[in-house]
Amino acid sequence: MVALLLYAYAKGNRSSRGIERECREDVAYRVICANLVPDHSTIAEFRKRHETALADLFGSVLSLCKEAGLVKVGVIAIDGTKIAANASMDANHSYERIVREILDEAAETDRVEDELYGDARGDELPEQLRTPEGRREALRAAKRKLDEKHETAGQAREEPGGEDAAVALDLDHERISSSEQGRRGWSRDARRQLDEQRKSEARPIARSRTDRLQEAARRLEQEHAAERQANAAYEAYRARGVMKDGRRFGAPPKPYEPPETPAGRINTTDHDSRIVRTTGQPARQGYNAQAAVTEEQIIVAAEITVDSPDFGHLEPMVQAAIQELGKLGVDPPQTVLADPGYWHKKQMENVVSAGIQVLIPPDSGLRKGTRPGWDKGLYAFMRRVLATEHGHELYRKRMATIEPVFGQVKFNRGIDRFQRRGRAAVRSEWRLAAATHNLLKLHNHRTAATGA
């Protein structure tokens, strides 16, 4: 099954029904499956049940590339590409609409049960179980069936819990990097912590629409609770009258009271997906797929984020690349290239402090002149570095390094929309796509080496 999925993804075939069809018609698929034809539901369930193991195949394929001498890490380029989710933008609903739909479904359920059972509850015992004799006979029949059955019962699948909207956030001003950026900075940090909690939970997306509506309402309530906690923590911080560095605050903040009910919208089909935007293209419901790529166009890190901008993802992607390379015994990269969207002063300083050079233009190519207030310090230094012959030649490699990879994955192989739903499932799918990209590079390398 693993070989079948790797081959199918390498061919750009990710539909379980399409894979089943090829297992009947295509010779290569039939060789892999030894002339067996797995059902599409078996393929889909295997992919779902082993999503973590399939995601970990990325590291195994990378080790094969390393043995072939393809993982030569001196310069890596980091970038993100927007990939559509298996959800529609029309499925983004407000809290009020979600609650209304939940109540409407409950009312419809009551109506149907009234038609079926009338004045009865609907859970009364059947006629044959209402007497002691009938119950004893039913128990004897059940015991006979149990005695005849030799297979052990499978472990029941645990259903998601019904946690409340309470969230545990660490809103200490000493730990919040944006504590001096006002109320919005505290709220942004609270949302980041909540997102990290959801990432670690990796809750699957339910198939039942009723369950999805309840989960969407729960998430909006969590976000509302996080906003109120952040606002209360910010008010307490300002009440102290002193900043982290000992300076006193100036004018008091404008009074603000968070809304009584959750604001914002959430997608009821895939709760983790967001509306993502790319310059010059229409907005879409999707994910921001991140990749770190070597000069040989080998992907050394592949991750999924739910934020549309690339801002804030430089250091996490560098750390992911270092971790993947460290497993192979490969030294960290010497230089990291990224576009202006990754400009994050603190993260850049952290990467540089680890001994890795960072080249990121502070200005977008569409901007004429410098941004107001971006003409001193690190901004001016980076412009001087990129203006040198060596810096210019290094940064020229960025687009030629990573853009062809996205072109191969999204357009040549048609992986421009995720098949599954939920962050964990999408991450598994993206890493499997990255692994098969590396496998194709390895195949081409070996073919060229043998002169075939």
C-alpha cells in the first residue's frame, strides 16, 4: 500500500477511486499490487489511519537522496505557496448562523421523532423484553451467539471529547514578545498560543455535518475566550503603569470591551483552513504550504501553516530544515534566502545568532523607494549586503531554486488542491507530495548516472 501511494502521488494521482481504477487498467500499478485491486475505501482508510507514518516517509526519502549525494546544503531557499483546501469559501459562517443551524437541526430531529413515536419516548423496550421470560430467552440467545463467535471484539474507537471553550494561555508580559505593541499585540499573541494548542491536538474533521457545526461553534467560543483573556491581561499590564524595561506608560489606552458573543467566521467544512491570498490571484480557501529547498531542488523541510502571510515562518522553517538534516548527520545550511514577506527582525537575528546567514530584501519588488521608517539599522545593512556583487549573486538563486519546485508539484503533477481535511491530514498529504518530488529527483539522477 505504501509503494502504491508513493507511485500514485509521483504520477499526480491522489484520488482513491482513481488509484483503484489504475490498479485495474495500468500495468505499472498492477505490478506494484501483484494483480490485486484494493478497493478505494481501503486505500482511503489506509491513508487516514497511517497519516503520521506516511508524513514521516519524507525523512526516509530524504535519507535516500543523501546517500545518492543529492543533499548538498550550503544555500537553501524558503518560500510558501497557497494550496486550496477541500472546502468552499461559501462554507465560512458566523457564530450566529452556526448556532441557528444547530438549533434548526435539533428542531427537525424533534419533528421527525414526533412523527415516528407520537407520545412515546421512542426508547421503550421491545415487546419480547417486557416480561422476565422474554428477557431470559433473549439473554440465552445472546450467549449462544457469543459462544459461537471466536473473534475478539475490536477496540471501540474513541469519540472526540466535548471540551468546553476554556483555554489555558500564558499571557505573562515577560514572555509576550509583542507586549509593547498595544492591545492588538496581546490579542495576536493569544491567537498564536491557541493555534499552537490546536496544532498539538490535531483534531480530525468529523464527517457528520452536525458534529462539524458543533466543533465550529466550539472553536469560535475558544477564540472569543482567548480574546477576552488577552484583553484582561493587557488591561492588568497597563494598570501597573510600567513597561518591561522600566519606562512608564504615557496616555492611558482607549477604553475597549470585547464583544459579548464570538465574532469572526469559520469554515464549517474544514475548520483549520483559512482564506489565503496571493498577489495577482483571487482569494481561495486553503493552506499556506511551506518548503525549504536546496540548490539541487531537493526539499529538505515541508510544513503546513494556516496563516496567509509568510511573516513569522522564517525561524520555524529554518529549525525544521535543521532538524531534518540533523537526523541525516548533515550540517545546517550556511545561507538562507527568502522573499520580503519573511522579514521578521527578531527571527532573523535568532537565525543569524545560530551562525546562518540570512538574505531577505526589506522592500518588495513592487515598491519604489524604501518604506517609511525602514531606512536605518538592519534594513539599511541588508540593502548594502544585497547591493554587493556576492550578495546579489547569492540572492539571484532564490527564485531559480524554489519556484520550479512549486511549478513541478502544483502544475506538472496537478497537486494544487488538498484531498483531505484538517491540518494534520493536510500536513501528511503535503509531506507525501514533497517526498515523491524528491523521489522523482532521485530517479532522474540515477537514470542520468546510468546513461539510460
